[in-house]
Amino acid sequence: MAAVSRARARAGKPNWNGFRHRIRSLDLRHDLGAGRISTLRPMSASDASNGPPRSWREALRVYAEPATLRMFALGFSAGLPLLLVLGTLSFRLREAGIDRTTIGYLSWVGLAYGIKWLWAPLVDRLPLPLMTRLLGRRRSWLLLSQIAIVGGLVGMALVDPRGGLQPLVLFALVVAFASASQDIALDAYRIESAPVAKQAALAAMYQTGYRLAMIWAGAGVLWMAARAVDPALPVVGPSRYVAAGWTTAYLVMAASMLVGIVTVLLSPEPAVAATDAARAEELALAQRLIAERKFAPRMARVLAWLETAVIGPFADFIKRYRWHALLLLALIAVYRISDVVMGIMANPFYVDMGYTKEEVATVSKFYGVLMTLAGAFIGGVLALRLGVMRVLMLGAVLSAASNLLFAWLATRGQDLTGLVLVISADNLSAGIASAAFIAYLSSLTNVAYSATQYALFSSVMLLLPKFIAGFSGAFVDAHGYVAFFHSTALLGVPVLVLVWLAGRAQRTRAPAAAQASPSQ
């Protein structure tokens, strides 16, 4: 193995001295003549902001293009399972008499979304028997994931948690892992379906479908489950639970996944030259290992796949951005920290302030989601018109500032008008920030490794905020809501610094990238 590393370092041969050496040497690509991968220009955030100026009409016209409309339906398919294994499921379990401690442990089902980068290389590069030949790599993984989600939701619908939690948990795990896999394939599909300049619009439509699905999987499921309840039963408590209502609601959710399934079947597979070039690199590397190092064909193919599918995506990111990679990962890790940490205590805050369930459902769960959709649309248009980095900074400022409004609301008691105003500002800013952030993450990926790299970014985005958010309840108990909301706003200050530094690094890299890119 060491001999292979030395041979490659000296003569361009394959390097198999382990991950550490790959990161250190960063010599990842092979000259394949006209198909040489190193001539591929990876996407950069500057592409979105340095293009020709757009009129407002041109910016809005993007939302009528087929690729953008497809993202609406696929976003709905992506957003549907999340609440069904988290928030909505916890409501169902509590109504069935399951204790809160157990419900808390079961929320770990959602960790599948945070560790999806572990199997992202498989989704990114592994063909599925028969399905890939018929549908293509991205659509085959999307369809397989959606079928698994339907099966898991049907299982959750037919299981009564009062008779035992294990079957329900197993079906929830199937839904969570299949949903995370769908996210991986869908992120790659979106990135490969349009140029960087249009990614903000695709992200906005994706979020629109995603948020509407969350309304359907949240308020919609509760409404359907409530229709089956006998009015003579108590308003709250375990005796209110009627299994037939939840069975019907979850079966309707399983049927709703047909939106995504039909869209996948009717959509084209994205044509990305980088995918073919990467496969050519993998084949060439395997052939060299067989011819020059006498590896068995099967072992050579495995090693070549590990190089191009697992090591390659991570080392490619470091090679392209060098020390800036640390800055970019830091920004990704903390950009949504104010929202995530504050959001954990939002619902307890509403209860403690005396708002009724009807008020919270109407203002926060329905009206608030509509404001998020408006913010996502505005963020997508602004990113097309002004550039991603400017809107990224705007979103960071608004996200931190909106938490200060919650601090103000905490001094008002049960003020419904104040709640409407705060929810409006908070969800509008969250939509703007999310649209810009998704477009920015998309611009950082190389289309040759889009699924793996984007899955890594979206996982990094959640890990630190989720960890810190675990301490939010203790902080509120010790210092109160006003201090808590002030503190979450202050968490946004480092984000502003990192966005400024990332923008500055982008401007310094742009001239060098322009010189290095091949002439068009």
C-alpha cells in the first residue's frame, strides 16, 4: 500500500495510503485526456453574484421554469415525513398515555437526519440494480426512498402505541432513514438541475413545498385525527386517544407521498458531465491498480470506489478552498444557531405566557408557515437580484434581531396582537435566511460530489446548534425568558463576522478562480 502511495506521488499513480495522506497530499485527480476531471470548474458562490445583471422580470420568470416547479412537488415530498416521526408523533404518543421521558428518548429517531452524511457516498455514487438503468442514479434513489417512506408510514398507521412501542419505533426509523436518504438524493438532484445563478429560486420553491407539507403533516394530521374523536370524551388526556383517527391520518399521509413519486417518474434525470467523468476516473483508477499493482479486479474496484466516492468528496472541498474550508465550515456550523436554540423553547414560552392551543396553532403553525414561505420567495428573488452573499448577511441580521422581539413579547404577557407581529417578523426573516443559506451551500459543492458534500454541509449545520439547544431549558429556569432571548440574539453576532469574512474570502478567491478556469 505504501508503494502505491509513493508511485502515485512520483508518477501520477493511485494513492492508497489512507485518508490522512489523502487530505495531506490532496492529489486526487488523474489526467484522462479530453475528459480530465481537473478541467471541470466547480461551482462557486461568486457565480451567483458575478453574472450579468438581471431585471426583476427576468428574476421572477425563473419561478415558472419546469425545473423550479418540480422542486415545489419534490420539496413537498421531502417535508412530509419530518413531523410524522418527530412533532406529530410526539403529540400522538402523549395522547396515547406515553410518558414524556420516553417520548424524549424516541426523539432520537430524528438523529438520522444529522448523520446522513455517513451513507451519502452510497447515494451519490452507488447504482441500484435495474432502477438506475431505467431511471438514472438520482431518480432511482429518490423513488426507492419514497417507496420506503410509504411503507414505513403505513406501518406507523396500523400500529397502536398502547399495545407496545417497539413496532412503531421500528417503522419510524424506516421513515426517518428513508427520508434522510431522499434528502441526500434530492439535494443532488436540485444542484444538478440548474446553474448556480438559479439555485436560489429552486431553493425557494423547494422550501415552499417543504413548508406546505409541514402544515399538512402537522395541522392536517391533527385535524384528521380529531375528526374521529367522540365529542363525549374529555378534551385532553389519554382517554381522548382514538386509534382509528390516527390510522386514517397516517394512511392519508402515506398516500400524499404520491406527489413526489409521480414527480420523480415524470421528471428527467439531470445531465451532468461531472458524473460521467467521475465514473471514468474510478474505472481508470481501478485499471491502474490491476495493471500496475496487481490487485485483484474486485479489490481494485472497491479501492477505486472508496477513493472517488468517499475520500474524494471531502478532500476535493479542502483542495478547492484550502484554509478557507475551515472558515466555511465554521459559518455553516453556526449560521442558524440563533433560530435553532431559540426554537426549542418557543412552544414552552407560548404555554407559559398563557396562549391557548388554538391561538398558537393559528398564529404560529399556520400563519407563521405562510410568512416563512413569503420570506423564502423574497429571499430567492433578492439573491437573484443582489447576490447570495448580501442576502446571506441580511438573513443573519434579521434572524438575530427577531429574537429580540421575543424578549419584548416576554414582557407583554398574553398579547395576541404582539404574538402576530413577532411571528410575522421571525418567520419572514427565517424564510429569507433559509433561501439564501441553501443557495450558498449549493454553491459550495462540486457537481462531481454534490450529494456527499451537501449532506455533509446540512449535517454540520445542525449538530452544534442542536447540542447547545439542549441546555436552553436550564438557562430559562435560571435566568428567565427575557435573558434567554437576548442571549440567543447575541449568538448571532459571531455569524455576522463569519459571513463578512466568507464574503471577503470569496472576493479574494474570485480573480484566482477566473485565471485558473478554462476559457469559455
